[in-house]
Amino acid sequence: MTWDTIVFVQTTPQKAWRAGRFWWDWPHPGDPEVAPLRAVVFDLDAIADIECAGHRRAFNAAFAELGLSVEWSPARYRQLLTLSDESRRVAAELRKRGIGTECDVLAQLLVDEICARKAAITGATILDSDVTARPGMADLIAEAYGAGVGVGIVSNGSQTWVEPLVRQLVGDGVVGAVVTADDVPRADLFRAALAGLGATARGSLAFAGSQAALASATSTEMATVLVGPDGTGTLLRVADCQRAHDSWRDAHPTPTAA
């Protein structure tokens, strides 16, 4: 097992074996190999269920505005999230329901119209949906800030709604860097957040809320944990984050020069 595939595995003495080591094996602060945690960078989807609580509702509103009898439940939307982009998800739903399938060109025009309408109302829908942070996440961010650990948040959404939502979820003044797809290409979100925090990948831990975010974070060589769709987990203290960081580093040692 490695920490890039574990969804918030608890690393208490009783369960440390699940990460392949015991509590007496944890490095001590004075050990030279320990890299103190300097920053935590959160994918916004790891902090809150933006997809179901926000994007799903925006799609349902777009369907209704266009007179389509389609309404995605959370369960159905999660099924569709296995597809790589929104256009493919809408097209799959329309095909399943036999809507607009007589002509490929017209079907694609309908898909494009739905996605365009959804994009236009996404920000307002998300901010009006009373999205809340997953249990313990806001407290973890506050504790990290209080402990002098830099906090960054990244999102593939638009800055116009991401920044207000961040303030809504975790408050003002605790996040040192907010980076969105308006700022840099999506593949560079975590790297840009590190730069904004003045932190190195080696001294940082990333929280990814999707497989795409996981790939982006690990490409920077940051220690990374994946938050599952239900948000269940126990890495809700800074000390837990330090242990997760150290365990990931143990499993992904930095290559040494020959």
C-alpha cells in the first residue's frame, strides 16, 4: 500500500500496520531524514463535495431551463463521473434516454447547448447551494494555519466563484494561496500553489479530491492522499498529516545520484 492510493488511512499506533509500519518506526523530529511539514495544498473537491452539491445542481437547472425531463440524482451523477468530461456525461445520459439521437450533429448541438447553459449558471448555482465543508476539514485548515503550516487551495473552476466559496467554507485570512484554472493550466495547479506559498514539494502534503487531481499532485512529487467521494477519513489533525507525509516519503524515496 502507498499513501497515493489510501483514502485517509488512520495512522494511530493501533492501525499503523495498515501503512506498513509501527508507531515506534515513525521518525523523530530530531532525525535528519525528517522533512517537517511546511504546507498543505487542498484540491477544493477534497474540502467539499463540489461535484454533487454544485455541478450536479447546475446541470439539473440547465436541463430544466431547456425543457428536458432529466434530473440527475447524486448516485447517477457519481456513475457519470467515471467519464472524463462533462460533454461525454451529458451525451451518455441523452443516449440512454433516447433524446436527440436521430442525428449525430443535432445531438451534439444539444449537448453543447446544455453544457454552455450549465457553464453560465455554475458559479451562481454553487454559491447559492449552501455547500459545506466535509466534517473536520475547516478545523484542520484552521489548525494548520495556527501551527504555521502554509495552506493552499486549488480548483479547476473559475476564480469568480472559487474565491467566494473558499471564504464561505473556511473563512478569511487562513489560506495563503488560491489557484484556479483561470490562473494556470490545470496540470500546473498544485505546482503554482507551492510557488505561491513559497514551499517545496518535499515539505508539503496534497489532498486530492479526484483521480485527475491525484495525478496532478503526484506529478509535482508531493506526498498525496486521496479523499474518497464520501469524504470519510481520519487525517484531521496536523500531526496525522505529518505522519501521512512521512509514510508517503518512505514509500517514494528520492532517487540518489549514482
